[in-house]
Amino acid sequence: MQAWQVHQNGEPADAMRLLEVDRPTPGDGQVLLKVRAANINFPDALMCRGQYQVRPPLPFTPGVEICGETEDGRRVIANPALPHGGFAEYAVADAAALLPAPDALDDAEAAALHIGYQTGWFGLHRRARLEAGETLLVHAAAGGVGSAAVQLGKAAGARVIGVVGGADKAAVARELGCDVVIDRRAEDVIGAVKEATGGRGADVIYDPVGGEAYTQSTKVVAFEGRIVVVGFASGSIPSPALNHALVKNYAILGLHWGLYNTKNPKLVLHCHEQLTELAARGAIKPLVSERVPLSAAADAVQRVADGVTTGRIAVVPTLENGAAA
């Protein structure tokens, strides 16, 4: 089979190589899956660089989120068991963690439903306890993680403010349903949020960016507001001033979604049931901006790493070269 492998850490476009390799052999409790679509996540780029908290042994195949097909023909969502990741024709996954792919979504959409939407659901509902009528601020609202949070916030009845970088991403954020869109390249984020909220600020802030975005969050969070920290796409990890959190009376909430798989896996299943129901009634639908063939995976991962994409890019092994859509 064909699979992308990383033999030496570096930028995805340099580190990933498409090779002919043997199909992986499932271990105890694992199953072999035919990859129908693999969603690209920012952690895939971090793993190529050797900068992610999970460091699979070299060589490894990246790709942490797929829609796959079991030997008996079932369509499932899975997190492949590294080092046999999803940017390949076949992957392996833990049998106990397989989730049914929603009928309402195609393969690429189903592949994109898992990590980003689970993270959004746990962040907004489990951690921040978002309530209908509250104001939700989402940084990087047009990206894969942010777009999921926007849709989940709207489905929960929140007023959603999206912060993006650039006019093209602003248009995407509006299409996603943001009530207010702020282009950080053309506007003062702090002033715009205060204006949009009558000076009150946002009740919940969803931050996959870190760096300057986190600093902005602390200046626009409302009384008894909650800042949910889900990642550091900016590459800068902030050092929060806890005296500031004290005097402004807000909470800083960390979210590492992967821990729920070991600490409380029943919650992951419950969340998937909620997401499946939302997808069935059209309240959420992963924004798949591109579907690319397996041969184009390294370039696509690099573009995600560079922050120039919107929504999600899905690698679809059955697509022929030049068939990206």
C-alpha cells in the first residue's frame, strides 16, 4: 500500500515521503481499516516537526483522524494508532474506540467531525458551561477548530463573535453563522469586542491560538467569564497573570480532549451521540474546504501548518491526482 512516512523531523513538506510499504498488522484489540478519508489537524504538522506532546517513533505515518471502513463494510470514525496514521491507504485503530460515522455526513465530513468537534463540545459545554443567550468569542473562527466552535456555539443558542485574519476568512466566518466578525488585520480586536458587547465583554472565549490572542482575551472577558485554552497555533504559549484573573473575576480553563479517552471514555461516546444528532438535523456540518488525493497530503499538511487554510482539508485516497475539490 501507499503511505506517507516521516523518517526525520522537520517541516511537513520536507519531512513527509510517500512510499510503498506493507499494510500494518493490527495488534491485540486493534482492527485494520481502509482509509476512506483522513482529516488534517494542526497536531499532524507538530508531529512532523517533533513538537507535539505525542512523539511516535520514527518512521511514522501522520494522520490522527479518519473515516475508515472495517472488513465487514461498516463506516467508522477513528483515531489511528500511531505509528500507523491515517495518511495512507490503510491504518489500524483500537476496536473499542471506533465510532459510527453519521449517515448525514460524507466521508470527508465524517473524518472532520471527531477531534475538532469533540474538543469544541467539551470546551463549551463540559468546561465552560456555555448557556443560551451568552456571548461566545472564538479566535481563528474560520479555521478547522474555530469553525467547529462557531457552529456548536450557535447550536447552543449563543451570540457568536468570530475573530479572523483577513477578508477571505472573514467571509467564511460570516457564512458559518457568526453574528459579529472581526478582522484582526484591519480592526482593533479589543475595541471591536467592547463595542459589540456594549462594554461588557464576552462570557466565554474559545482560544486555540494563544500568544496575542490570549492577551486580547483577558482584556475583553466579561465578569464571571471563562477563557477556554485549547491550543497554541500561534506558537507562543502565554504566561497568565493570575492576579489579573483575580481582580477581574474570570476563569482560565484548560482542555486536553485526549485525556477523556482514558479518564472517562463514556463521555466521548456521549459527546459523539450529541454531535450525530446535531449533524442529523443540520445544526452542524464540518466545513471541508478541500478534498485532495493521497499524493497531495504533504503539501496540504504544510499549508495547515502555515495557517493559510480555512475549515478542514481532507485527504481522500480514492481521489485521482488533480481531482481535488
